[in-house]
Amino acid sequence: MRIGALPDGTILDGEVCVLDDIGRSDFERVHARSRRRGIPPGADGVVYSVFDLLVLASRDLRQRPLLERKAALQKLLDGLTQGEAPGRGAGTAVQALTVTSHGT
């Protein structure tokens, strides 16, 4: 996914991860991957795991309840996965952007 597919003025909270064989974040692999330059063949894939939506289209959501922000984040990502970026027309499918329950 291109971050540019998100509405202008949107701020997400999450972390960069390298996932192990069963989908768990592996910090040692993240650290090893960060020391490499470029993307050599066989390099671990990196994903951005998003767990909160702080600002949407310049509207600050931080004072809203966490579950409400998570629901808004899910709706935003659902729109992107269907090829439509809110406020932008045709968007890019979300491939490596996941919503997690981290922080709940």
C-alpha cells in the first residue's frame, strides 16, 4: 500500500514488524533487517502493523474512545482494500498494512 492512498492529514500509530513463520512480530529479525541497505534477495519482508488512528483528514481523534478510533481505522482500511481511498478516488489495495489489537 502507498501511504499516499490515505486521506491528507491522516496520522496512524503502529510499528514496523518482521513476522516469523506463524505471524508473530520478531524483534531480532527487525533489528537484523534494519542493518541491511536496499532489499537483497531473500530479505525478510517488513510490514507496518497499525493499531490506532490518531488523526483522520486533519480531524484529531485522540480524545475519542479507543474502540471508536479502532472502528474508524477498520472502516478506513476496508475502503482502501476495496480500491477506494476516501477522498482520493481510486486507491491502492492494502497489502502489508494490518490492524492489530495491540494496546487494548
